[in-house]
Amino acid sequence: MPFYTKGDVRIHYEEVGSGFPLLVTPGGGLNSTIDKWPGQVFNAMEVFKNDFRCITMDQRNANGGESTGPVQVNDPWGAFADDQLGLMDHLGIQEFFFMGYCIGGPFAFKLIERAPERVQAAVFCQPVGHSSATPDAMYDSGHDLWGPELCAQRSDPDFMYCVSRDFARSCQTPMLVMPDDTPSHSYEAAIALVELAPNAEVTAYPWKELDDVRANAIEQVREFLKVPSARIDRTLKGSAA
């Protein structure tokens, strides 16, 4: 059970497989932890371990996890990005793919905003985001399940909480979106992302209820990530020559 430590932050992580690095974060909101993988719509650590070097982590201060650090009330999304990029630095990884489930949608966008040259492609699986039909869903979830004492002040950022629609329009990172439609996994926000981002693709919807459709969606993720992986491979070989 390896740990990465930087100052007063301590991050528990695990990795499996080999190949181009793929950082994957399970769903679970602010309680996104490694032990959530068996309950995900599919376990990326198992599914992609023969294709990529898969890395996952407990997010900072997630209940049930082993990662700890200060609560950065002024820039919470930035704190998560710092942890994720810091872990990649610790592992000696410069460029990587990112696949985030649920809360991993905002994680992905904040990573891309912070380090667009490092995130070579991103997969948004069932991303959270603002829903006009259930605008309080994520607030209620965080308030009831994570840390009531931390919710004295409330704000309502638009879209995917951590970046603006203008940023999404300008973002050149290749993206694949796997929409869901629940109070927490906003179909509205997922489709807005597809429409805004110039290099965004989308899977079939619905995709997770039927085994064959889910299998096709997983294969679409694999092929989507292999395209930039092959390009980076060729670039590295050309530089070495």
C-alpha cells in the first residue's frame, strides 16, 4: 500500500499493469477511494491493466480512505489537482491519460486547465455536473455524506463546477464522454460538454444497462486512448532516433 507524501499531504495510491500511464479515479463524490472500484459500473483497473499502466488513488480526506491533507476552502478543486499531478511527479510520469468516474469529470477539467500539456486525453465516465432539474443534488450529497461541518458557506458554480463554459470551448484536449442521467450524474452537463469542447466524442446512450452495449462502450474507451498512445510512442521513438 504505497504512499506519496508532500508537506502535510499524504496520498495512498495503487498501480497495476504496464504501458502508457492511465490515471483513473473511481466515483463516490468526495469519498472517491480505491476500495470503491468493485462497485463501479466497470472496474477500469481490471479492464485496462493489459493495455496501460493504471494508477489510482484515495482522494484527499475521503471517508474510508487513507489520503489526508488540509481542507483547501479557497481552491478545493485545485487541491485535488495538486494531489493528482503531485502523484504523477512522484512516479516520474510527465504525460498521461486520465479517466474519471462521477466526480472525475471536474477532476479531469481542472487537471486539463492546470496542465494541458500533460493530460494527453481524458475520459469522462458518468460525469457529475450542474442539472437544472435537480440543482441541489451535489450540494445535498456533500452536505449529508461527506462533511456537514464544512458546508457553512455555499456557492453554485455552473456547468462542471470547476471551469467555465468558455474554457470548455477553448479546450483542445481529446475527450470521450460516457453520459449518465441521475440527479448526481447530469445528462445535461455531459451533453453540454460534448457540444462545447471541440475535440469531444460521446458513447452511445444509454450504455451501461445492457451487457453488449456496455462492452462496446468499454471497447470505445480502449480504442480512443490507444490512438494518442500510438502517436506519443511514435514521437518518442523519433526523438530517440
